[in-house]
Amino acid sequence: MDTIAIVLILLLAVVLSSFLSRMLPLPIPRPLLQIAIGGAIGLIADFRVTLNPEIFFLLFLPPLLFLDGWRIPKEGLMRDRKTILALALGLVVITVLGVGLFINLLIPAMPLAVAFALAAVVSPTDPIAVSAIAARVPIPKRMMHILEGEALLNDASGLVCLRFAVAAALTGTFSLSEAMLDFVWVAAGGLGVGFVVTWSINTAKNWIARHYGEESASQILISVLTPFAAYLLAEHLECSGILAAVAAGVTMSFGEASGQALATTRVRRNNVWDMIQFAANGTIFVLLGEQLPGILRSAVETVRMTGHHEPGWLLIYVLAINFALAAVRFAWVWIALDLSLFRARRRGVSISRPSWRMLAAMSLAGVRGAITLAGVLTLPLFLADGTPFPARDLAIFLAMGVIILSLVAASIGLPLLLNGLGVPPEPSHQAEEDRARIAAAEAAIAEIERVQHDLAEGRPDADIYVAAAARVMDHYRTRIDVGSRADEEVALARQVEAIESRMVIAALKAERITIFKLLRGRKIGSETARKLVRELDLMEARYEG
């Protein structure tokens, strides 16, 4: 019963954070509000949530990473694959080595292997945190796609580095060749498992739907269970469950291109996944805040490990580590950019150099979140000889501080850096959209003519079918006509369409109000009202989308 109450309180805190983020005059990012609410719960409530890292990973990360892989634009991922891989692999390794040595020099009481473990934990950026920050900060689309792609892929490299740093702390030995082989297996195996599991599920699901029909509820439930299946199988095979969940999401997006699912299934499934994303994202940050008071209470004991007596030194350490992370990231991005520009010049391509503010924004946007929190909690309690794991509480505190400070720095710094920055305009996809609309309309007209012929053949009232087909085809012919006009005419037609859309939305809202009045007056039944309101909602969503 206590567990159920805790879950309900956490979900209520997520809802409260949503209300507060809209009510407060200052644009405070929702993750920071959720951390603050979680901290208040930790101070006031008489319960404590014990975070089991394995359960934490299993419950939250597979669905969220699956959804990010599903929805991330694949064209941008492929276009910037070299940049993303450089950030997800090269930057993580450099961060572990450079920041690990820096931490060991900064805090001599922390053994080198533990310093490397802490650096490995804070090296991966978090797609959940990045998305949460982007919801309130106008990040350029291409930059956001790079950040999302990096965050989806760098978890495996960071966690593999963590695994070997912990093994070195436990055994005192380290093998580079073994680490390289293990990384290849963890990464390739995770990607392969995610692809195979999702492809198999989609193939079986589509075969059943073709032969026996499709039920929306079961299709939605299958999509929810898919990331957990990929994650658990990958972990069982000692691969990266995180990469398996990402690969499952990417595979799902390609599988959806077949268009076999019913429209109702897609609409309902999107709603379900939006709710899962909202609840899971918020719960992660509320839990992070709830853990904070307990970690702060042990700060006095923790600081003594470093040879100091004032807890303020812990804040200095957190600031120094964040600065080191940002500096390494800035230097890596700068060097990678110089190499890209050099290769472009050798090919005879002229590319303008981005502003330093853009590079600084890329550095600040490396936000840490749930991966760092869960990863640091996996540090073992004891060494092989039974002695306590050295500096474990200190590592947990510093990782927590890095998470919070990176969120605060990104929330404050990104708007300042990106405000008024001359960003190259994003390529317009309007012509591509117009071509697709015309092609779809032409196919629709051909299909309407075929259906009309089949339905009306041999019937005495064939003229009714001809008139109905003409009315339906008029809509599609208008779309083709608009798409074929000159630019000025297209602009005018779109303006007229926007005005018509506002009128239609107003009319739909009036219809809905009337239906609810009839329902309250018991002039119609609830089932009839529900059906009519759903039709109006779908139509309004079409015009507002």
C-alpha cells in the first residue's frame, strides 16, 4: 500500500509541476521545478524512495529512449552522423580520461579508478533532459537533432567506461584490448537485439492484422511492451539494453512507414505515448529531487573524506567539475569544427564558420540527467575484500550536483547565447510537402473514380454515386490547383485557407458546446454525445495541426 501511495504522490507532483510552469511569471524549465518539488517532498514526507538502479533503468529508460528513437528525424540523424558519432564516442572517451585525471588532481582522496568512474558517469548527456530544456529554449532544429542523436548513442560508451573503471577499482587491473572487445559487443549486440526484436514483433503483428483484423488496444499495448522486450533480452545477453531500446525505436519508425496500422490506432497510440513521456519524464526529475535531502544530510561526513571541514568545498568541487566538462566539450567541438572546415576547403567547398556563441551553446547544452543518476547509483557498496567502496558517497553527491548545475546553466545560459544569434535558416520543406500533397490527391481521385465505378455499375441510381464522387473529388482538385499556382497565388490561397480554418474551428467549438448542452439537458444519451464529440475533436485536431 505504501508503494502505491508513493507512486500516486510522485505522479501528483508531476501534474503540479505542469501547472506551476504555466502559472509562474518566470520561464523556469519544468525539470528544475520538478526537482524542487521532489526536494520538498523529501524534506516533508516521512517516506524515502530507495532507488534500485536496475529497476530504475528498466522502468524509465526503455520507453523514453524507444520513443526518442522512434520520433527523431532520421534524415537529420543520417546527415549529421559523423558529428553525432564524434560526440557520442570520441568525446566520451576524452571526457573520461581528461575529467577523470582532473577529478583525481582536484580531490586526491578519491582514488584514480573511482575518479574515472565518476567521469564516466557524468560523460553521457541525457536525451530526456535535453528534450526538457528544449521545450522552453529556442534551440535551432539542426543543433537539437545533433544533441538528441548524441544523447541517444553516448550512453553505451559512457556506461562501458564506467564498467571498466569499477572493475579496475575492484581488482586493480585494466585491459585495453578487453575493453575494446567488450565495447564492440555491448554496442553492436544492443543495436542488433533492438532491431531483431522489433522487426520480429512488427512482422508477427502485421501478419495477424492482415489475416484476422486489427484491434487498436492490443496494437498500442504491443508498442508499449516492445522496448521492454528489447531491453531485457539485450541485458540478458550482456549487451547494451539502452542501445537496444534506441534501435527498437528507430526500427519501429521504419516499420511504421508501411502504413498498415489503422488511423484510429495511430491517433490513440500517439496520445498514449505522449502521456507516458509526460509522466515518466516528470517522475525521473521528481525522484532526483526527492533523493537530494538525504544526500545533502551526508554532506558533512562526505566532505571530511576530502580533508576539509566546510561543506562549501563540495560546491566548489561541483563547479570545478562542471567547468571541466564544459571546457572539454567546447574544445572538442572547436577542434572537430576546424577539421570539418579543413576537409571542406580541400574539397573546394566554402563554409562559413559558426559564431563562438553557437559553440558555447553546444557546450552548455550537454545536460546531464537520469543516466548519470542511475549510473552513479550502480557503484558497488563494497570491494572484493569486504571493505567499503572508496568515496562512493562523495561520487554520488558530485554526480547529483553536476546534474542540477548543468540543468541550471543550460536553462540560464542557452537563452542568453542564442538570443539574437544569426542562425542560418533551416531548409524549407514546403515544396516537398506540396509535391506530396499533389501526388496524394491525384491517387485519391483515381481511387474515388474506381470505387464509384464499382459501386454504381448496373444500378439504376448511378447518378447519385456520380454526384457523391464529384463532391468528394472537388476537395482534392482544389488541393491540386492550389499546389500548381504561382507563388503569389499560393500565398493568397494559404491566407484564405488560414481564415477558413479559423472559421471552421469556431464552428466546431460551437457544435461541441451545443452537444454538451443537449447532454446536460438529457436530450441525447452519453454514448451519442461521446461519438459526436470524438468526431468533432478529430476534425479540430486536423485543422489545428
